[in-house]
Amino acid sequence: MRSTRTDAPATGGRAPLRPPLAVLLAVGTTALVATLLVAVTIGPADLGVGEVVRSVGAHLGLRAPDVPRLHDAIVWELRLPRVLTAAAVGAGLAVAGAVMQSLTRNPLADPYLLGLSSGASLGAVAVLLLGVALLLPVAAFVGALAALAATLALARTGGTLTPTRAVLAGLAISQLAAAATSFVVFWTATGDSYREILSWLMGSLAGATWASVAIAGGALVVVGSVVLAGAGRLDAFAFGDTAAAALGVHVDRTRWVTMTLVALLTGAMVAVSGAIGFVGLVLPHAVSVVTGPAHRRLLPVAGLAGAVLLVWADTLARTVFDPRELPVGIVTALLGVPVFAVLLRRGRGASWS
Amino acid sequence: MELSIAGAGARLGGRWVVDGVEATPPPGALTGLLGPNGAGKTTLLRLVAGLLEPHAGAVLVSDPAASDPRPAVPVHTLPRRERARQVALLEQASDAAVPLSVREVVALGRTPYRSVWGTDPDPGAVDRALEAATAAHLADRAWATLSGGERQRVHVARALAQEPALLLLDEPTNHLDVSAQLALLGFVRRLGVTTVAALHDLNLAAAYCEHVLVLSAGRLVAAGPPGEVLTPALVHDVYGVAAHVLTHPVTGRPVIAYGPAEDG
């Protein structure tokens, strides 16, 4: 027995010192830029950071093209879209997870809480196996939206929308969509298509294109800035709904508008990459150890950290067993579970006890 | 702030939890809101806070100190941010789900003043509120490590950071030791802000409140200075216990001695 007191951390009750936001943003941005440049060089074909910079510079019209055609194509057509998609998806999932955890006051909330990932999976499987004539990202997005709509409709039956009802309804819709997905897979899948589906269900960035960068990046920028502008309102939820209302926050509208926006963001992410787990669950907790819970600090730093993490996770996924690729969701789970265990041991916050 | 509760009522699940309450708590003073569990104290506070729209009657507020004195308006029709700059509510047993520092908790009180970019037009307000609530020494502590009395003091600082003209406290002395109870109510009374506090302890109400409102089953059954309102007959009618009212040897205020119970 080291101590019988559970409420006082080793700091003697002092709140941890929190580094200035500017420092965190500077460190995060530097790490992200370095990550992007280095991650593009990793893989078959011997590329250097200098070559990457020259190739990108040429495509942006900043300099004359002088990189060998093959290397230039690897950088610009293959790796860069993939790395940028990974960054946008990682950032989006981290931001979405942080917001969901605050709005539901539930530390186990993640971006897929409202049935989004199962709905997206059902949409994707319908395309892959049943030959529904839709582009896969479109089908996944439609599936996610359908699940969201079903969840909110179910949560609204017989009374007001509360976070608990939304979580329970999301659980039910998730199970339903998962069962439907399993049924379709069980009934129609053959050996080859099975691997393709599994890879999608676990989350994968292998199909990333410039269109994925536009979808994920666009959703991140639009939803991210709206949510960041409302960061103060999210903070006001710390002591619950009544306290937030007494501070002048329109509780219902804030909760449902923000949840819907975040669900759309998540839908866009799932559409380009499948349901990548753990980023949205674990990162907000890990980042808030450094930033504190204030959303104006937490959201941007979580976004940067999510971007860096998912780029490296995806780089591992495509290189460790080269030429075979792992679904990146396996890597994020392998990274995420130990981090989660450490956070649990630290027992942060009353709601974890 | 001048507060006028004009026949306010609220239904919950078909039952009138607050029913036709008429009262005008004195401005700038501490008013005690008394009554047994389930009498409707919390619901009445939510009505007065403008968080609940009355199903009957109205709660009217006006600020005679304002530079442009306006007629009294129903509090629930005030724009949310403006209302939060005028009315602060301390809930019963309110705890945070996230690891905040004391300063961050108090800064939440500045929410209705912040711009969309999160800047506070009055950066010194948090420190002043901490100072006023004698909680400045707690500023860098982690919220989770505070004692009950310290938490209540920080909650008061958060409410003061809203710079309210009307302060509403829901059982602020619950879970506090005697000295913390006396310190809190003495401090609130000295603020000179119109305050309505739901209280369970009749002796605390008698000692600190200028005015008391007594609720029973949603209705206002008595209102006035504690010396006039807190009679043995009223305590018996409302709480169902025998009581004797004595006089405090120093302050001259009423002291209520309970029992013995009628059935022995």
C-alpha cells in the first residue's frame, strides 16, 4: 500500500502546470510537417526528403520539375495523397472524439458513438458485395448518415433527447447495422472479397487519392473551425447541463448541432478510410493530460497529435509486412490499448473511478 | 436587482411542483427559501434563474441600478448571455467530469462575457472573483483535491465571476462543517447582492437571512422576516415537528429548538 488517499495526486493538490498554447501548437506543427516529409520517403523506392520537397515544389509551380518521373509519380500520385489523408483523418477523429466525450460527459465516448461506423460499414459492404452502383466512399457516407438519423430518431421517441438516450440508441443501431453487415458478408462473400472487406472494416488508407484528401481535409477544416469557435460553450458543460444553461449556453441546440456536425465529420472520415479505432477514443485523453480540458487548447493540439499519430500508424501498416499491408486499425489498436492502460492507471478525473 | 415572483407555477409530469408563488425578495439582501424535501425549492430556483419557463405566472426582474432603467421583464425571456450576466445559479452537489484547476472553474463564470475568440473583455475579473470569495489561495489547486467547503467557496467565486445582480444558491451549506456554513452565509450576506438561498437548516436561515420564504407542497405558505415567520405553529404545520422558538442571547435572532417528538 503506497497511499490510501485516492483523490490527491502526487502534486500535493496543485493543478498541473500547462504549457502555453503557442508552444504546443508550434511543437505540434513542426512535428506534423516533419512527419509528412519523412513518411512520404518511407517505403519501396529510395526517396529522400530533398526529393520530396522538390517534387512538391514543382507541382505547386514553385520550381522547375527536376525529379525523375517515376519518383515524382510515387510522391505526388501515391504517397502524398495517402499521407495527407492519414493526417486529415487522424486529426478529424481526434477532434470528433474529444467533442463527443465532452458533450456526453462520458470518457468512453468515441466518434463512432452514434452508430456511424456500423452504418458506414453496411454501406461499404453493400457496394463491395451486393454490387450496389455507388462509389464506395459515397455509400459509406450514406450508410453513416442513415445510421445517425436512425439513432437520433430512436433516441427521440417518447421524450427528450438526452446524452444517455443517444448513447443507448447508438448502441442499438450499431448492433443492428453490424448484424446486417455480418449477414451480407456471411451470405455472399468469397475468399478474395472477404479480405477486401475485412481490410475496410478494420480501417485502411490504401485507397487514398487526392479526392480523399479533399473530402477529409475539407470536412476537417469546415467542421473543425465551427467547433473551435464554439469551444467556450463546450467548456461550460464541465459541470453539467444546468450549469451550462446558467452560464448562458443554449444546451439543447449546442449539443445537437455540435453532435450532428461532428457526426458529419466522422462520416466523411469513415467514407475515405473505413472505421479506424482508438484514435478518437484514446488521443483526447492523452492530449488533455498536457493541455488540460479547455477545448480551445485541447481541440487544436488533439488534431495535430491525431494527424501525426495516424500518419505513423499508416506508415507502419504499409511497411512492416511489406509487400503485404495491414489494416491500419490493427496498428492503432496495438498502439492505443497500452496508452489507454497507462491512462487508466493514472485514474484521471472523477468520472474514471 | 429587483425580483418579483408573480404567481409563478411549474408542472412536472402533470403535477404542480411550484404552484402560484407570489413573492418579492428584498433587493440587495439574503432571502432564505425554506421547506421540506420535495416542497419545490429547486424548481422555484430554476424558475427564478430563467432556466425553466413558468407554466403559469411569471418571474420578473429589473435592475434599478442600470444606466437605462427598464421596466421589469420576465427573466426567461432575457437573451441567454445577458441573463447569465445578471443571474448566477449555484446548483446542489455540482461536480466536474474533467480535471480542471480552480482558476479554470472560476473562469467558466466568464463564459457569458467572452468573445467568439474566447477573449475576456475584463481579464482581471477571475482574480477579483477569487479574491472576493476568499479563494485566491486555492487558485492553482486541482478541483478534484478540494474539500467540500473549499469547493463551495470556488463555486461562489465562479458565480461572482458572472458579476450577477441576482445570486441563487441551492442548499449551499450541504455537506459543509459548521464553521464553513457560517463563513459562507456570512460572506454571501455581506456581498450586498440580491440573493435567494434554499436552506434546510432553519437556525442558519434565522441567523443570516433578512427575509424568508417558506414553501410547502409547491405553495408559498409564509414570507417575511425570520423573527415573524418562524413560529412553532409554522414549523409544526410545514415540517410536522414540534418546536420551540428561543432568542439568541447575543444576536437576539430566533433560535429553533426541536421536539420532543409528540409520540415520545
